[in-house]
Amino acid sequence: MNEYRMRRAAALTVAICTIAVTCVSGIPMIKGAQVTATWWTPMSAVAVVAAALVLLGVVLSRAGRRVGVVRAAVLALAATDVAALALWFPAWSGTVSDVGGTPPIWMANNIALPAVALATLFPARWSLVYTVIGLGLLADVQQSVGFGGDGWEAYLNQVMTFGLLAVFLTMLGTAMHIAREVDRRRSAVLAATVESASDAARAAERTRLDSVVRDGVIGVLRGIAPGRPEDRQRDQARIALAELDGSVATDRPGGWISAADAVIRLRESAIAYGDDILVAVDADDDAAELPDEVVDTLGDALSEAVGNAVAHAGPHASTAVVGHIAAGGVRLRVVDDGCGFDLAEVAPDRSGIAVGITGRLAALAGGRAQIDTAPNDGTMISLEWVRP
């Protein structure tokens, strides 16, 4: 997720800056048009802005989550910049500019911008190669129009520019490598947590079944004698069967459940939709028992939230559940990096949210649910219960 956010931020910044720089380059365009054919300035400006608008549209749409699409849009902008600048040579009238200092080439201010986005999408050498090509072409143009092709002034100027950019691009490439490593380790840790939670849930279920079989089923079988069973024995048999399928609790007298068992039940509610759900729920050692109603309500709301994420976040989205049980209550978070949505546009009668999540928690004393989401920015659902 960190890598995706950095890619998106870089591409968005490059697209906006390219459009902004083009819009404020009126004076260089006017002065530069004096030494080129009339078609080059409007053609180059329109082409560059169009490519930047395409990149902007990709980043702001759902397609922006697909790295291949973003790469294509960034490469298209880089190729457009180089092609537009290369077309300056056939458009050049051969006149040497009489403007002192750096010759007025309007593209000088944005030719290097695509290198920033390239550094977040490809290995650092790609952006460095593009920078060499773009600044080298710009230096050739400036040397031609400013000095008639003689000397090295423009080339030396761009060498210094490249030196500064190379430092920045190398650092950006390193930052992307770190982001990828953090994402990889995060996924590994969460996957290990899910596996541990699944193992704990299975171990707890085996322990429960062993206890039921030993204390319930075997006890009933030992008490059965030839002939018609007594009503008491039939009742004991029904209770044992109910305990086997989990429809009654065997270790929660008085409607209370330990924090450790609550962790298991909440984890089971989350991973019911698949082993690819990343789950990390734990409890403090001093956490007191919880009312069975609280655990049931949180578990049902958690299941609804995870189910919504799996169904609506998108085929490429990942979902994670984190939670903690403390002495003062319970806090759960269901987070996905999917398409998100506008909460204001959700119909008030949509039972998945109004009834299944916020309604459940609102009806629970001390309960509260909060949904934070926005289009193209994922969703976080917070479930909380504060002990009175």
C-alpha cells in the first residue's frame, strides 16, 4: 500500500505540474515563436498538455490502481515531451536568439518532470536514462538557438542540472525500494498472524470437542441402561448434541466469555470469508471477561464489514482486520485498499450498513461504529465497545 501511494502521489504531481508549467509559459512561448515555424509552439503545447491530462485521468480513476496502466500513461507523457522537443529542429528557422542568458525554450521547465514518476514505477536507471536524453536534447536546442551551435555553454548548464536531478532521483528510487520492502514484510507478518490465528482457532475447537465428548457424550453413554431411557437422559443427550455442533456454550456460565476466547471468536468471524483475509486481534493479559452479547454483536458486525469489503472493494483489493481487547473495552478496525465509496450516496435503507453494522453497535450499550471512506481511497470501518 505504501508503494501504491507513492506512485500515485508522484504521477499526480507530475501531471498537475506539467499542465501548470505549460499554462504559465506564455512569455517563453512568445519569444521562442520568433525563431521557429508557427506550428511548433501550439502543437508542442497541446500535445504535452493532452498527455498530462491523460495521466491525470488515469491516476484519478480506478485504472490508477493498475500499475501497468499508470506506467503506460507516464511513458506516453515522457515520449510526448521528447518527441515535441525533437520536432523543434525541423521547425527552427535557423535564426539565433538575441535574448541574453538562457534561450527561451518553453519546454525547458517541464522536460525533466516525467523522470520523477518514472523513478517510482521503474528501476532508478530508467529515470536517469530519460533525464540524460531529455536534458541532452534540451542542451542541443539551447546551444543551437542561443549560440548557433558553437561552444559548450548550454551543455555545461544541463550537466549541472542533471547532477542535482540524479541525486534526487536516486534518493527517490531508494525510497521506493524501502516502501516495497515494508509492504512485503507487512504482508508476511499479517499472513503469519492469520495462520497463527487459524491454528489457535482450530486448537481451541479441538479442545472444546474433546471436553464435550469426555464430559458430555461419554457421560451420557455411561448412564444409559437397557430399556427406555429416562427423560433426564434424553435431555442430557440433547444438550450434548447441541454442544457438539456449537449451538450452546460450555464454558461461559452466566453469559460471560474470557478475553482469550473472545479473541478466537472474533478471529473466526473475520476469516470466515477466506484465508486471504489478514487478521491481527489480540488481548491484554489483564483484560476482564466480556458479556456474551457484546462478543456476539461485535462478531456479527465484524462479519458484515468483512463481507462488504470482500464483495465491494474490488477484485484486486486486500482486506485486513486489526483489533485489541483491553480492560476498558474492545476496538476493531476493518481496512481495505479498494475502490471506496461516497457514504453520503448510500441509501439510508441499505441494511448492510444501517442494520448490519451501525445499527447493531448503536443498539449495544457502549457500542459505536464509524465508517471512513472516499471514492478511490479505500475504506476503514471502526467497531468499538467501551465497558460501562
